[in-house]
Amino acid sequence: MSDPTGAVPEAATTPDPGTTPSGGRRWNRTVSGIVTAALSLALGFGLVVQIRSTGEAEELAGATEDDLVRILDDLDTREEQLRGQLAERERAVEELSDGRSQSGSALAEAQRRADAIGVLTGTLPARGPGLRLMIQDPEGAVTTAVLLDAIQELRGAGAEAIQVDGVRVVVSSYVGGTPGELTVDGQELSAPYEILAIGPPSDLEVALNVSGGVVADVARAGGSASVSQVDEVVIDALVPGS
């Protein structure tokens, strides 16, 4: 008849010096030790922390299988909770990052529009590709109409910013004076007149050189006009008070 503890008869009749009076208790402790080692390997640092925090380091060696299973279940539950909390934090960080990205894009767009308005109103300097128009007027015969036509042609061709002899030209600007004594917004000009414009260079040049256009009008007044495309035009004159 086999021993109820599972040991072979020889082991029962010749007990090992290290056995306890109860063979069943020794078997349980062996199983507990094996399970404990397995749990330690499986749970790693988390189990060590759990054991240390609960003060059960000395009791675990004598814990039953049910106790070990309960500890494992508790740790599994705790791990699941921590994973859930971590997922929530990751979602929060992602939402915050998306929000900042959207806010950053909106801010950049708002700044771009503000800069564009500043250029149009003459409160901000501007630079970019464009052209230079030089009008020679040795006889002082160029009229306000010729200069105004030049400005309007440039605007119609897509000029974003215009400057005449150091005077910023905006929507409300006006050309006055008499031939030889022209003014823009009340500021006197002197020949030769330099007109700078930022915009598509080719379109601006075509607008000024069309048959019967600005260049031809200047020539009929006894002057001359030269148009040159520029890779980078700098317009730094600002409207007064800006």
C-alpha cells in the first residue's frame, strides 16, 4: 500500500535526517517553496515590493497554496489597475499634445494673417521677390496721372507692398503735386523716381510694359522708364505713426 504522502515505501521506512515528524507538512512546504520561487520569478520586483510592504516575507515560506493564489490574484488585479491608469495617462498626454499642436497651428495662422495685414496697411516692413521701376524725368514733365497709373498697375498685377522714393504706399495713399514737384501722401518726391514693389516679378513687369502702358506714358512725357526684376526687394518705409 502506497504512502498517502506520495513517498515511496523505502523513504517512509528510512526517513531522511531533515524530515519532520509529519511527512505531509514537509511535502506542503516543498510545494510552497517551489510555488514561491515560481512566483518570485514571474512577478519579479512587483512581488518583492508587495512582500516587503506587507511584512509577509517570513510568512510566505509557510503559506498555503490558497494563500499564494490569493496573493497572485491580488497582484494581477493591481497590475490591471496600474495598466489602466497608465493607459489613461497616455491618452491624456496624447490629447494634450494634440491640443497644443492645434493651438500652435491656430496661433501660427493668426500670426500669419496679422503679418499680412501689417504689410498691407504699411505698419510692418516687407521683403520678397519683386521689381524696381526707375522713372527718369529730366524735364519735370511726368504728371501725377502717370505715377498714379504705375501704382495702380502694380497693385492690379499682385503687388503686396509698394514704396515710392522712400514713401510707403497703402490703400489710402494719394498722389498730388504738379509735374516736377510730385508728392505721395503729402511727402515731396524728387526725380528720378524709384518705385519698389513686392509681388510676382514677371506679372509686375508685364503690367508695366503693356502697349500704351506706364513705360509708354513716361516716354510720351519726355522721360524714360526702366524695369528690372529683383530676387529680394526690401520695403522698410512705414506709414507715419505706425
